[in-house]
Amino acid sequence: MRVDGRKFDELRPIEIIPNWTENPDGSVLIKWGRTWVLCTASIEYRSPVWQKEKNEGWVTGDYGMLPGSTDTRKRRPGLRPDSRGTEIKRLVGRSLRGACDLSAIPGWTISVDCDVLQADGGTRVASITGGMIALSIAAQSMVEKGLLASVEKLVREPVVAISLGIVGDDSVLDLNYKEDSTAEVDLNLVGTLDGKCIEVQGTSEGRAMEKKDLDKLLELGFKGLSSVSSIVKPFLKGQ
Ligand code: UDP
């Protein structure tokens, strides 16, 4: 039995509230259990020099935790680099670019900002998943402004993400903070709606993993991706 009574493959409840804020081109509040993340997507007419040469646009990701999002106050990063935040923002950007055909938006950058309002494990996978929905809403707004032929031209293969791990002797899906802080293995999986893999981040934090443990985790992870996909699909524009 898990700390919160869930089955080994049971997700926490996921609630998605599109257009939670009004100023960005796309916004979503994703409540994934007690983990709440605001994801916004903003369009700007600029693109990195190397993309200009290729006549492509760009999609970036950013990630931060608000001071009150954690049990004990998390100081704002200020000018000090936050290495965990940097790692996660790069993961968010790579994952979202994995969904996109950047040649559909030459000259344009879409910045996806993920701000954790409340953290209870799995903030990076909630950011990627919520960020994907915000990005699709922004793409829809580009279509409405005549800047993009269709959402699918940019968002070719939407992505979602899930966390899982080994807690004690059990492989479990969607770790909360209590589980995460005692996990032997921590794994994050990013994949497309039809079950293809974009990125795997897996770390053995207690004991080293056997290959069979990893195989079992991946099987559980792909099932998790499929469950998240069916929850998210109705909220994605252009699907
Ligand atoms: N956490 C925290 N303070 C921090 C970093 C993390 O309280 O400075 C908690 C938070 O609940 C987070 C969890 O630890 O969700 C797991 O963090 P991890 O780095 O594994 O990333 P996540 O699972 O959120 O993607």
C-alpha cells in the first residue's frame, strides 16, 4: 500500500484549467494532485540567429518554483544560478521542441514559462504536460491571427510526461514528494500521445538498478504516458 493509499499504477487526480490567466497567448493551470503549475506560452517576433539562418523559429522553456510553493520557503534564485531549475528548464524546452516542427514558425519564438505554485513531487512532468497544452493554445492563436496555417503544422506530435520510480521494493507510478524523497530509483519519461519516447531521465538514488528493474519501470512508464495522454488530449488544440 502506498503512503496515500493509491495502487502502484494509479495516477493522482489531474485537473486542467485552460486560460487561467488572460495576458499570455496561451495559459493553463495544471493541478496534478497537490502539485500545481501555471504554464504560460508567449509569442514574440524574434528567433535565435542560428535558427534564422535555417529559416526556422524557436520554442523555449523556463521553470521556477515560487517561494511559497514548498514546505519551507524557497528563496528566489535572484542572480544566483539555480542548477536544478536550469536542468528542468532545459528538459521542458527540449521536450516541447520534440513535439514541434520549427520550420512552421520562421522568425517567431514561443516562450513557455512554467511556475510552480505548489510542489508535491513531479513538478517537471506537470510543467511539460501543462506547457504542451499552453503551447497548443498559443499555436491556435497564431492560426487565428493568420500567422500559422494550422496547429498541427507546428505541433506535429504533442508530448506528455510522467514520473515513476522504485519505492522500497515496489515500482510505482506518479510519485508524490513523500515517495520521491525515499525512492531508490527516480525516473521521468517524456513521450508522444501515441506512445513514442522523447526523453528518459532515470537515476538510481539508493541502490544500483538491475536491467530487469529498468525494463519493468519502462513498461509501467509507457502505461502511465498513455493514461496521461487520454486525460490531456481533449485540452490540446488541433487534435
Ligand atoms: N522540492 C522542494 N524544494 C526544492 C526542490 C524540490 O520541496 O528546492 C520537492 C518538491 O515537492 C518537488 C520534489 O521535491 O516536487 C521532487 O523534486 P525533484 O527535484 O525530484 O523534481 P520533480 O519531481 O518536482 O520534478
